[in-house]
Amino acid sequence: MSEVRVRIAPSPSGNLHIGTARTALFNYLFAKKNNGKFILRIEDTDAERTSQEYVDNIFDSLKALGLNWDEGPDVGGEYGPYTQSQRFDIYPKYIQKLLDEGFAYECFCTPEELEAEKEEASRNKKAYVYSKKCENLTEEEKAKLRAEGRKPAIRFNVAKAQKAFHDSSILEFDDLVKGKLHMDTNLIGDFVIMKSNGTPTYNYAVVIDDALMKISHVIRGEDHISNTYKQILIFEALGFEVPRFGHLGMILAPDRSKLSKRHGATAVSDFVEQGYLTEALVNFVALLGWSPSDGQEIKTIDEIAADFRINEISSSNSIFEYDKLKWMNSHYIKMLPKEVLREKLKKYLTKYDLSELTEEQYNRMIDITYEPLTLLSDITDAVAYFFGGDKVEIDEKAQAELETDLSQDVLKSFVEQAEGWEWTEENLHEKLEVFRGKFKEEKGYKPKFTMWAIRAAVTGRLCGADMVVTLAIIGKENSLKRAKAAIKTAMV
RNA sequence: AGCGGUAUCGUCUAGUGGUUAGGACGGGAGAUUCUCAUUCUCCAAACAGGGGUUCAAUUCCCCUUACCGCCGCCA
């Protein structure tokens, strides 16, 4: 087999969508597994809808995910340029060839005429197929139309191409993931390959680019299946080698609709912004359709690549379940090297004055708070009570707890005794153990409630990080002030 | 409407012509812990329906149903 060359060809009309990211990932995995090349091509033929901002976002997102490309707009390559808008001089040449050989013809139909055809089709409850009205226009007729100021679009002659290369009207191809797929080409209308403004359409540009870039396998979403028949015909008409195709099931939102903004994050950069790790994103998205042969779901991108077989991909759609992604994200957070984690978290702590803490205290704080995080951004709330000096916001549940006699009893003793304690983690650990042990013995207070009183007063909450370390970080003075404050307010 | 695709726990999936149909997330119960979380143990949960073929069908074939996609001078 000749060299494996696959590509991802996003259109920069938005930030890189998670679905596109999955398609990119599968292409990347396929390339890696087969020692092939992974190519990035930007499809920006529609100048209206595309922007540089989105191109940058696509680059950044792909890189963040670790999907590095071998050839592309920025790194170049043998078959560039890799941005369609820079390839506009390439497309007309092949159009001319198609025209000369009768595989394409000029169409002078106006939007109104076309609209009328479509309306009639829907009135008769029939599928719309272009009437081929312009197929056999004479030179005189064309000249006349041109004189009227009409600019022709170029249409591909489907039936002609089909007859030239196939015995029947049925076109078949062997899909890498779905197996044999077929379609009656009589149902495909002669489609436009060059717009009247001289720019190529998607179906045409894709073929030229894939052929010229020597793409061997086209792996993409199943929404492209029907385009595939058109594209195969163009490949054949132009005498290009037809690549192999593989169509992936779609990713759906939990309500089975298209994954859109209202379901939460959809762009890779949104996920990252919200505190998802790209490692988790890659791992999770790979599991949508693909499954590891050893049953071990947590895997690096390299491990997945080694185990990847395109024909074993599930060909059905899959639902994007945020729960599992979150679980996976929390797992990856725990796996992160501490230094890396501490740095990443700073981005979500900008509302606090980190200078209140020494570096050691900051590190300790992260050590005891990172475990329950599902998103990096959860850290913002998780460490709130470490800041604010001698004051802390008390939430409802903590307030209720503070008002119990037990809590007041505990706090009074705590404030009294702790005054004399040496405020180190080691010592606090020891002292508190004795402290709650005594309460248990003398008054039957469960350790849980003894600690809750202190926790509620000092952190304003009932759940949070390790109490000993928390006290040590907040410091003796502030901890005791907070504890005293809790006693006073409860007594008023 | 037409054409194409898909169908195993709620979700992602494994799997087989004969299995107690397996795992993961989520859910439930319990243990551990100063709380939350973690960790551990256990539990509930699926072969869409109907016909065939066969000694035997979740597995192969057909039909139905449901869902998804496509029918642009968008990509």
C-alpha cells in the first residue's frame, strides 16, 4: 500500500468544535497507527463566514489536544498551499478539463428559476433533482444569455460520469467503518462545482485538494456520506485515484439533538476555559465509538494510537455524556504532576490576593483541596475561606450548625485552649485529636460534630479540606478570631 | 415525501449460532475518614418489535418501528 495520508479540513467559521476534534483525533490515530502523515487544510472558500480569529483558534485547539500535523498552512509541506483561499488559481484548470470532456456544463439558471423547480418538486412530494435544463444549450443560446449579463455557474454532469465509469446507475464504495455503501446516482442532481462568481464549491474543491495532496484515506463525519458519491464521480472524471473513505457516526447532545451551545461547551477552547484538561478530552472523545482491546479505558493518546483499528470503530451515533467526561477529568487532575497543577490552577484564582500566602502555604492549600475537583475552575470556590483574613462568610448550613449548644460548647473550649497551642500542623494534629477525644469521653459528642463546630466557625462551611492543615494555613490569629466571632453572633 | 445509515443496561461500549450477556460512567446500599471527596465492597439496570433460517437466534436474513443524516451557486 502506498503512503497513508489523511487530513482534517475544518472550515474556520467558528471555534474548533468538539465533534471536529474527534474527527481530527481519529484521523491522527489512523495516521500514527499506519506510519502515515496527518495533514491540516483550512477550507475557507466562503470568505463571508470565515475569519482569521477562527483559524487561530483551530490551530491552538489542535495543538493543545496534541494533534500535531505534519503538513499544514503554518508548517508547509510538499503539496501546499494548505489554505483553500490561496489555491484559487488551481481550481479553474480542472474545471476546464471537465468542460472539455463533457463532464461539466455551464448553467445560466437564475436563483428564481431554481427556486421554482424546487417548489414544484416539493409540491409533488418528490425529491428535488436539477432539471438539466442547461445541459444542451447551443453556443448561440449561451452567447445570448451572456449578453443579457448572466454569469454561468458550472454543473457536474452526474449521469455522464456515471455511465463513463460504471455499468449501472448504482454507485458503490466500501466504507472503512460502515462497509459497503451504495446509492442510485439517478437521484443525484447535476450539482454546481463552480459558482457564478468563479469560486469553487465545497464538493469540487475538496476533490481537487484531496487528489493533489495525495490523500489516501478520507475519514470524516457521516453527514458527508451523500457527498461521497458526488466526489467519487469527480475523482473518476478527472482521472484521479479515488481515496478510501471512512464515515464516523455523529456526536449527539444528551437530548439527541445536535450538540450546540445550549448544552454547554461545544468548542474545545470552551472546554479548556471551563477547566477541562485536554488529556481528558482526548481520552473521552476517543471512547465515543472506539473501545480499547484490553478494557482499560484510561489511556494516553499514544497508547490509543497503538491499539487503534479503524474497522473496529462503532458506526452508530453516540451521545456526549458530560458525566463521564467529568469523571475522567477529575481523574486526570489527580494524575497531574503537582507543580503543573499548581500553575494551572492559578488561572482560576485571580480574584484572590495570593500574596496573603507564602509559596509553601499556597502549595499546601492546593495539596489539600485539589482532590474533589472535577473541573479546574472548581478551585475558585474550594479555597475561598483561605482568604479574607479574620473574616469568613458563613453559609446557611454552617450557621445552623453553629447555633447548636454543642457547637457553642465546643467553640468556647476551643478558643480557650487553642490560645496556648503551638500552631504547627504536627502539633495541631495531636492537640485536636486529644480535643475531640475528650469531648467524646466526657460529653459523648461525636468527633464529627466537634470538628464541624470548628470547621463551621473557621471556614464558614460544613465540608472542605483537611481541618488541621486548613487551620495551620489560616494561622492562629485569624483562626481564633473567626472562632470567637462565631461564639458572639450565636449568643446575641 | 425520497435516499442512505444505525439499533445490547439511562449513557459509552464488549461479546457470542448454545454465556449467570461482561466492563466503564451515572444511580442505590454499606465500610473507612474530623466533613466533602477519595478508596474499597455489594446491588439494580440491556440484546427495539414481528416474522423467518436453525436442534438452537441477542448473534444470520426479511419486514416494521424509532432515531440520525442528506437532498444549497454552505462547508
